[in-house]
Amino acid sequence: MCKMKILVLNCGSSSLKYQLFDMKGEEVLAKGLVERIGISGSRVKHTKGESSTVHEPDIQDHAQAIKIVLELLTGPDTGVIGDLSEITAVGHRVVHGGEKNTKSVLISQDVVKGIEECIPLAPLHNPANLMGIRAMQEILPGVPNVAAFDTAFHQTMPQEAYIYGVPFEYYEKDKVRRYSFHGTSHQFVSSRAAEILGKSIESIKIITCHLGNGSSLAAVDRGKSVDSSLGMGTSCGILMGTRCGDVDASVLLHLLEQGNSPSELSDILHKKSGLLGISGVSSDLRDVETAAAKGDKRAKLACDILYRSIKKYIAAYAAVMGGVDAIVFTAGIGENSDVTRKAATEGLEFMGVKIDDAKNDGLRGKEAVISADDSKVTVLVIPTNEELVIARDTQRLAK
């Protein structure tokens, strides 16, 4: 029987999410979130079983945050393991792997160098990911570390999907291209959809809709990503919480000509746009939908733009694949907003998509088939589990 205990780390620019798995039964022993690393008001929420504790130490960097996490995992009241020697491997979510990394890999100096080379493509995330890797290598020397790349699943896209219509020299020289993200989520839910349908992933066509504060859709053709809505960065595709989604390049040039600096333009596109920018209410869809239901016209407009953009991508990806067998909704909005799921699929009856309102209405965060019995396309809600994908890859590579 497998007795591996695997720690999965997801280091953000000022945060750290973690889960400790016992791979015998794939059980989560403990999990938590460290917030505001290097900022005043640092906070750690640690969950063991059904109980959670909150700690507010002063945390200066990711190395210190990881030390605190390890103390919680082994502590007399918060711990779930006797000592650190029980951790047999560590899996790290790494946002950007570039073109070289098409799957999870055992971390070596060459892998670290490759992650460093991708820093210009993910300047906020890859440095934080590297901090986590280096901290674990220092604290637990000799314990295998595995990198699971957010971009890896999408590296099966053909050139016609990832090359932009700018001079080809920018791809050759600077690797300007579509990479897309949320790969572990799209991989997990597409694989799980195939299991639910009782079919081989290599035999079906699936559109996966990862909808949250950050969102992406993917066309998964026989187990491979062949297109995805995010691009070189994380602001394109559908409307998001504070991100703009697809925008004509002329708009960006106009905003620059109006006197906005590149950093100000980035702030507009990433932090002031999306649901927040249109509604003026909130970046949280729940707040925007509530305001829309009360008659707020801008809130309703924001919702309508979001629903329409999801629908457009679903139809486009069905065209790209020459059909679709299943549509999957996942992540915070996809798993919990029945209104969004219904609105995003209305009008797609011509494609064989038909929602069963009784199955969809009120469904929150649970795995379910929500399409009607006579729908030609199966529509599912599947809670994502990116950490489990990373843990499985880590177990496989660390043996």
C-alpha cells in the first residue's frame, strides 16, 4: 500500500496555499492559506479535519511562511504528522513553464533555470514559485520536489491556435504566443468528465469552462488541449472579475495615446475592468447578479456581457473540434452560479445543448450532470481539484 505523504504548495506573489495528502486513499490531512506575506497583517488559516485555526504572525517572506506551515503540520494541537521525515515529496504549482515544459517534472537545476527564464512571461508568479522551491530544498534537503506547470496542459495546441497575427519574428525572438493557464484544472475536470460518461478521454470532445475571478475555457479534443481562451497573459478571453477579456488592440493604443503609461494601462486592464469596471458594483459575480436582480442596469449589462462571452467561446470551440460531446463547468462561478450556467447555454439548442432546470437550479459545488435526458451534449458541473493533480504527478515522479 502507498504510504507517501505529499505536500502541495501554491506560492502566489504574497500568498501561500498548501495541502498535505496521504496518497493512500488520496486523503487531505491538512490544508491552509497564508496571506499578506511581506505585508502588514499577515494571516494563516490552517484546517485540520473539520476544525480551523487562525494565526497572525509577522511573515516577511515565503521561506518564513513555509517554516510556519511545517510547524503547524507537526505541532501538538495543529499537527497531522509526527515529524517532517514523514513528508516524502513536495509538489509545486508553477505558473509558467514556457514551451519547454509540456508536463510535470522532477525539479533539477536545469528545471530551476528554465523557470527563471520564464520570469518575463510571469513576473509576479514565477519568482514566488521559485521562492517556495528553494525554501523546501533548504528545509528538507534530499526530499524530491516536483514542478507542475499551469501552462503545460495547453502545450498540445497547434500553431494555428497559439501564434498571434503579429510579425513572426516576435515569436521567434521573444516567444510572443498564446500559452494559456489553469491547465491542471482543465486536465482534471476533462478527465473526470470522461470517467462520469464511462468513456475513454481519447474518444470524446469536451469544452471545459473554468469560471472564477480569473477564467478560461478550453477545447479538449480526445484528451488534448487544442485551444484555450487565455493567452500570453491572463487578461484576454471572457470577461472576468477585474480583467477586461477580449479587447480590440486599437482600444489599448487609444488609452496609451490619451496619456496612460504602460503600468497604468496594465492596472486598468487587470484591476479596474471586467465585472467591476462595467457594473461599478463589485468584482464578485454574486454581488453583481444581486444588483442586477434589483434593477441595476449596469450590473445587468455586466452579467449579460459575461454570459454572452462564455456562450461565444463554447460555440467557437465546438466549431474548432467539429463537435462536442460534453461541456463542463468548474471553479468558483462554474460550480456555484446556476444563473450563469443556464444563461451561458441558452440558445445553444441548435448544437444539441439542453439544460434541465430542475437539475441545475440551486446546485452549488457538487458534482452532477445538469443536462436534460434528451440533450445530445452532456453538461456537467465538476468541482476542480488542481492540488490533487499535482499530488498525483508528484507521487508518480518521486517514486
